[in-house]
Amino acid sequence: MIESHDLFNEFPEHQDTIRALLLSSDDFASMMKDYSEVDRKVARIEQRLDAVSDLYAEEMKYLRVRLKDRLYKMLVDAGKG
């Protein structure tokens, strides 16, 4: 079974902050939308529903990690306030 990388699953301790930022930060909401879209693409690749090159698959995984890192930093910074 393919593991879910949804932000609510990845950072359960930050669920309230995720919800608050989705409502208050257009940048966070846009980046989370991008993250979710990339995560769906990676899941389809991992489930072998979409045939892609290994390079493309690795690029998508790398992009997912970069977006998740940026979102996590925003979550941590919001929690400091």
C-alpha cells in the first residue's frame, strides 16, 4: 500500500496551524495546493498508474520534498508567534 504524504498525515502535531494558515496565508494555501498536486502525481507514479521516466519520477519526489520542507518551515514559524 502506498503511504499518504498528505500534510495532515505528515505533521499531525501541526493540524491546527495548517488549518489556520490555509485561511490566513495565500502563499501557504498556494504552496499546499502545489504540494498536494505533486503528491498525487508521485502516488500515481508509485502505484504504476502513470508511466513516466525514472528521471521524471525522481524530479517529482524531489519537488515534493522541497515543497514539504518549505511548508514545514512556514508551520514552525507560525507556531512561534
